[in-house]
Amino acid sequence: MKNKTLAILLCAVMVLSLGACGKTNNDAKSNKVSGTSTTESTESTEQVKDIKYNASDYVTLGDYKNITVSLDKTYEVTDKDISDYVNDNVIASYPYYVDSTKTTVENGDVANIDYEGLVDGKDFSGGSAKSYDLQIGSNSFITGFETGLIGATVGKEVDLNLTFPTDYSQKDLAGKAVVFKVTVNSIKQKQDMSYDTLTDDYVKYLSTKVGASYATVDDLKKDVTSYIQQQNETDKQKALRTATISKLQEACPVKKLPDGLLEQQISQYLAQFKQKIPKGTTMDAYLQKNYNIKEDAFKKQINTEMKDQVKTQLILEAIAKAEKLKFDKAGFEKYVTNMKSSYGYKKDSQLYKSYGSTSASGKTYLEKVYVCNKALSKVMDTEKVDTQAAASTQATTESTTQATTTGK
């Protein structure tokens, strides 16, 4: 079973958009369902030796212009895709609550509340909210908050005198006394909802929760369809790149590796990875705690995967030379700008640093990636894609799934 650590490595040098990389995460769908994070990096003073080599000396180029790749699915959006997404991601994340006639809070109720937290008489970040739906008994809040609301009546303020746990995530609040002033606005009941029973009322309710502008069920379905189409197209391109690289490795065997290149890239990766480890913690301890893998096993997997990556790099560099594909500054700058936008980096140096032990080495690496991506695009422009095999495989899978579901 592969460890999630390797996802960082496996954003292979050749991936067109580097979209599989785990550097920063900007998987946001504006005003819909997700968020954005950005990673800052510190600079290393490590010097990287420039290894000179001619990729063509190490690769035997075969007929890379006439390869055929096949996919295991069509990546078309089906009704089941849409219904599954709505049920599993939308309704599951935003259950439908409507006001009831109840006036007294009981365990298990969903209370819509306004609350304000005060420490030493002053409010604090994250301690207040308006119109918050809280299920009593869910243990979502600190001990005493939810039980303290049992018996509260709608429209009346309740003062909850509590204490933050000593291990509370906000260190400045850990162990401190706090008073929460809470008003129960209403007591709600959860309504059964599914894709098949969607209503415009639920969709409008959903809009208030996610900051969208849905007015009808069709609005939601259209947006979900568009979202899945985008995801499918991204997944399809990743699958095509993976299949293309696999075919290239068959058609263009690598005779050997340039002296020191594999070792350098492994060293670069490990140097970058070590920056994630807290001071005073060994790599072995960090790996076992966070990824359930020992250091020796981790390094063996890195060696295996990086060797495959370096071979792919050499193949694409050789193709780039054969096709007379050159590095161009304007294209690279556009490439970098797109990557910064996609992954939340503000500066070129931050992006470069996430792909090397220094900004300089990261930039050099990405310049090679850029040219290799041009070569991969060139190959993909001329390759044939076997869609019949994908359609057949998907039809068989769907038929099997349906038979399993219905018991036929």
C-alpha cells in the first residue's frame, strides 16, 4: 500500500500541469463547497551541482509519434454521478432543518442559536456566531455547552459558565474560564432529503449556507454537472498523461542513467522533505508517526519511484531535442503565473522553493519540467486514444454495479 508521503514525489516531473502535486492546495469552487490554503517556504543555502548530460545518449527513441493509449472509462457525466454527488457531498454536508413549534430544548434537538463567548469580560476570535445550527448531544462544542442548553427556552438568553480544556487547540484559551451568552432562536427538525426528493426550498436553504445563488433544483443540478465535468476532464487528462508516459517507456527504452542524476534528485527531494520535520524530531520518528512507514522503507520507495521518474524525464528531454522544442522565456513565465494562481503562491520564489531545496534549484527543475511538458503535449497531439475500450469497460462496470445493487 502506497504511503501518502509519496504523493509529493509522484507529481511526476512530466505531468503537464503538475496538478497532482501536493505543494499547496487550491481546490476551491467559488461560492460553492471548498476552501484555499497557501504554504510559505524558507530558503536553504544548499548548493546544487549542475549535472551536464545529453539525454539522447541515454535513450533509444522508438516510434513515439504513433502510439495508441486506452482509458478504462469515458469520463462522461452520468445521472448516477450527479445523484451520488448531491447525496454524498451536498445533502450529507448540509442537512435540511426547518423550524418546529417546540419551545424547550431537549437532547438530540437541533437548536438555532446566537452566542457570544467572553474571557475576562472580553470577546475572542471564533467565540461568537449568529443563527448557528447546533445538534444537542453532538459534542461539537466544549464540555458543558450543549448540556447547558437542555431545558433552555426559545427567545431567552442563557449564561453558560464553562472552562476550556487544558489541551484546547487555541493555546491562549486553554484552561481558561469562559462565559457564553446564548440565545435559542428556534428549535429545528431535520427533514429527510435526497436527490430524488430535492425541492426549491432546500436549494434556497443550501444557498444561504454556502453563499451561492441557487434558486431552483435545476440551478443546483446544472452547477453540480458542470463541476463534475471539470473534475472528469482533469482526471481524464491525468489518466491520458499516465497512459502516454507508460507507452513512451515501452517505445523509448532508457539504456542507463547519467552519473549522479538519480542521486541528486533523491537528495534534493529528501532535503526538501526534511524541512517539514519539526526540530528535535528524527526522520524515522516523524515518518512512523505521520505516515506509518519506517525511514529505510521510505527511502527504498523514493529510490524506486524517482528512478522511474528520471527515466521519463530523459525520454521527454530526448523527444524535445528530436522535435527541436526549445525553452522559451515568455511561455515559461505564463506557465509559472498559471501555477501560482492555481496553487496559491504569491511569489515566483515561493513556487520555485516548493520544487527544490533552494529557489534556484527549484527554478532550474521547473524549466526542465516546462520543456518536458511541451514534449509530452507534442506526443499527445499525435497519439490515438482507444475510446471503444473505455466505453466497453465502463459499461461492464456499470452493469456489474447495478446487478450487485439490485441483487440480480
